[in-house]
Amino acid sequence: MAGETHGLPVAELGKTEAGNYFVANYPPFSLWTPERVGEATDRLQTRGDPSNPLGLYVHIPFCRKRCHFCYFKVYTDRNKDDIRAYLDAVIAEVERLGRTPFVEGRTLDFVYFGGGTPSYLSTEQLRYLFDGLRGAVSWEGAREIAFECEPGTLNEKKVHAIAQLGVTRLSLGIENFDDDVLEINNRAHRSRQVHDACAWAPSAGFEQINIDLIAGMVGETPENWRRCIERALEMAPDVVTIYQMEVPFNTTIYRDMREQGREIAPVADWPTKRQWVADAFDAFEAAGYHVASAYTVVKDPARTKFVYRDALWDGADMLGTGVSSFGLLGPVHYQNRHRIEQYVEEVERGASAIYRAMTMTDEERMIRQFVLQMKLGRLSRRPFIERFGVDVFDRFADTLQAYAQSGLLSIEGDVLTLSREGLLQVDRLLHAFFLPEHREVRYA
Ligand code: SF4
């Protein structure tokens, strides 16, 4: 991270260097340790707060190919038996969690199937998984069942089967519409499959369909990005999520950079990526969409909620299940084992799958909620006073003033609003709100 003056990072983010840009959580993951696993397992033995929403995240770590920009835990070489063993382990893990005092008596408010590629599973495997999970925990009345797809893993029947399983939010990982860009980045699908998926999904009955795009993939050009925006507009999905390409250390792109002795990633610089997202936001606003966060535009904000994101950023409890998943139990963060063999083995022998954990202080919880909600582009100080007894506008006065003077945000009464410029670079602004000892910590 750059040094700071008055809370404002000194260096403009120019060329894309390796490292994590996106702030997914707080405190940084590298502070969660194996020595503190007991804090999570103990927490599961205490009653959860029934007034706090409870969610379930299920990680499906299989993909057809590994994208060059991918930093997730994924496997591309597993057979049917491996997958069955993994699904059995996930079901067993959820059964076990469902019997803990923390979960007993509570129903799930939201469920998220992420990966990896949940749609890599066959319809039969999906039915098996859903049946097993439903037998373990109740999600009757859940506000959202979200499910990530890679377009090339779908066929018309499967799309309808996913809807019949109760999925309410289908998310299509399109990333780019151009076959050359998809190929250069080692993405498994091609534009033909995007076209098919987009033709099948709307008639299947999902409450909402999201498409994911990435601004600044390797090989991206201004002309192609313009075409991507046009194609996305033609599809008219309920939500469009646009990430700015980052190059974390555990990606193929970074491995190649290291081998070639390069410090700068072969992708557009940050100002260009920001501009591309700004152009997309402008085009969608002109078409009647609304900017709902630093990464999303939605067609109808009254109808289209993203329960998983909003609940999580508001401190909801979440059971993170499957290999390398992240979970939150009140103030306790945890992450599961990150090798699939180890994960399955631990669950099969009836042990906890948790690998590392940490308990947040009240101050860390307050900061977590503050930085995550900044990504929505707007927050009120009142909930922080009510929940934590902290006036965040006083607590962060110097940094907020510096950002306001730079035109990145404004404060009126109880409400803080990021300007478009601030919103488009919000992740790089957040580190200034971290506790000093967390600002230089590697985010992995
Ligand atoms: S599809 Fe997603 S999870 Fe799978 S390799 Fe590509 S980026 Fe990673």
C-alpha cells in the first residue's frame, strides 16, 4: 500500500501490479490463524443470536478449466467418484453444523452456491446435493437462494432444473463476450454458449438474473469493451456486476509475470479500468438502470435485492461450508481446510473442517461493517451508533475530511455518499479506515 497524507493514499494507482485490490473482508485473512480455531468451534457450542440473519455458503470447487486470472481454490481434474465424495462431505458438514447450539432452532435466511463452478455439477448431482442439504438445515422461507454458473456448463434442461430446485438468483459468469479475449484468459466458455444461456435463463422462472463482467481482462480493448456493454444492454439482465481486473499472487498471470521478471501485469492500468466501469455505469444509467454498489447496476432497485451481499456486509452469521470456505459466527471469522483431500478426510472422520479463525473485537466489527458498507456508495451513521456506540463520522473525521476535500465523498446530516469517482476506486480508499497494524498486512 502507498503511504498516506491525512488518510489519503499518496500514490495514484497507475499500472496494475500483482496483489489483491478488492477488499473482501476485515480484518485481513492473513490474521486468521490455526491457533485460534478453538474460538470458532467454541462459538458453535453457544447459542446463536436468533435476531441475526443466518446464511449458508456452499463452495463447489470444480471448474472445466482454470482461468488465468483465477485465485480461487478450484480443481479441474476430478471424476464422478471424487465429486460424490465431496458432496457427501459437504452434506455431512452441514448436518453437523445444523446440530450445533449455534444453529439449532434457526432457519436459513439465504443460501449461496459459489465456487468454482456450482453449475459444473450435473442435474443429478445437484438434486443429490440440494436434497442432502435440505435434510440437514431448514431453508423454508429463505429470502434468496443464489447460484453461480459458467455458461458453457449449461443446457436448457439443466437451467430449468436449477430453477425447479428453488434457486431464486442465477448468476452467469460471462466476464467478456469476445471469443479471443475469453481464449487468451483461458476461460472455458465461448460467446455461443453465452448466447444460449441467455436465451434459456429468462423463461426458467428465476426471480433475478445477474451477469458478471470483468473490465480489463488480458487482451481487452476500448472497442471490445464498448461492444461488451452493448451486448450486456441487449441482454437486459436484472443485475450486472462489473469487477475491475486484479492480479493476485496465486494466479497463472502472476506466475508468468514472475517467470518473465515482469512487475506490471499485462492488463490495462487502473485509471483505464475505472474509466471502463464508469462508461458501463453511464450506459446502463442511460438505459434506466441504477448504480447499486461499486460493482453493480440494477434494473429495478425496489424489486432486486442481493440478500447475500447485504446481509453479509451488515454482519449476518454465515456458515461457510466446503473446501476453503469463509464463515462468520457472531464476531468469529473462520476458514475451512483448503485442500480438498484434507477437507473430505476431516469431515469423514467427524472432525471440524475449520483450518483458521479469529475473533473480532467490537472495534474491528465496527470497522468491518463500515468498510464493507462503503462499497454500497452510501451509509448512515445511525446504525453504527445504535450497534457499536460509535459515531463513525467522528471516529474517522480526518480521513473522511481528506476524502471529501478530494471530491471522493460528501456528508450531509447522517448520510455519507461517495461520489462516482470515489465509488469507482472505493477498495483502495478503505485501507485508511483499518487499524494501523492492519494497513500493511498482506490480504491473502
Ligand atoms: S470459472 Fe471462476 S472459479 Fe473457475 S477457474 Fe474460472 S474464475 Fe476460477
